[in-house]
Amino acid sequence: MYDGIVQELIDEFGRLPGIGPKSAQRIAFHILQTPTFDVARLAELLTEIRERVRFCEICGNVSEQERCAICRDPRRNGALICVVEDAKDVAAIERTREFRGLYHVLGGAISPIAGIGPDDLRIAQLMTRLADGTVQEVILATNPNLEGEATASYLSRLLTTMQITVSRLASGLPVGGDLEYADEVTLGRAFEGRRVL
């Protein structure tokens, strides 16, 4: 659509997840039309992130050190491990300030359609972490979609042989939502996860 390097920049932004053609074009033109935009700093950060950021050797969370800040924190409860799909999920749970245990990042979810099986995830590392008997409960916090449910089901079956409590995050109606707009699956989950008041 555009000549040369402008189109190349739009195409590069369009390769990022969640960025469609229109958003890619908007970002590219924002950079072009904003004289104060620090392109050099952006390029520097992109280079630095590749060089400095790695994945925690214990849980798989993003970190600039061998171990992430959560795994290094002695105040965290080592008897609880919350299993999530991605490092972004760790940040989301941490924002709630409700969980004080440790995490294990799988690096995705089981998806036969995408060719991702259990061996492609950090499940073996999870089993190694659980082997010493320190962990008493594993909380499965995978996404409430087909892939996340398949992953949680697989892990649940795998962990039944161990003397560990396995729980799953509740799912159902969002706060502030209306029943009339809830789909059948969400409403069904809300009934399954009901609790006595």
C-alpha cells in the first residue's frame, strides 16, 4: 500500500500479536509524525530486552536474573504453586494481591490444532519441582478456553498420583455483569462454582 520502508515498518508491527493492519499503520504513522518520539530509545530497549531478559530457571517467569523476584522472595509460601500458561498471567494474578505462593509458567497450553503437546510445555520441570514433597497444593490457573481446559485436565490427571491437593481457579459471572448477557457455558460454570453464604 505504501512505498518501501514505510510499508516494511507497517508489516513488522503487523507481525506482533494483537496488532492488526490498521493498528500497525497507526503505530507506524505515529512514529513518523511525532517529532519528539524517541526512536533511538525504542531501538535501544528492543536490543536490550533480547540481551538482558531471560526466563527464571525455577518457574519460567521473565527476569533479568537467573531467578525472578518472586522465586527469590523468602516471604512467599513455597507450599503453594500456581500454574499459569504465560508470564503475563503471573502479572495479572500479582495485581490482585491475593496470592502469596509461587508460580510455574508452562509456556503455553496444550493445543493439538497448533501442534502443541504436553512435551512442548514446561510440565517436566513442574514435576521435578513437586518431587521433593514441599508443595502441598497446586492451583491450576490456565485460561478458561478449550486449550486451557485441556491443559488443566491433563495436569489434574497427572497429579492425582501425588499426595498434593489440586485445585482450579473458579470461573463464572464477572462482577458487574448481567445474567441476560452471559453465555450458557459461563452461566453453567457460575452454578457449578457456587458457594454457601
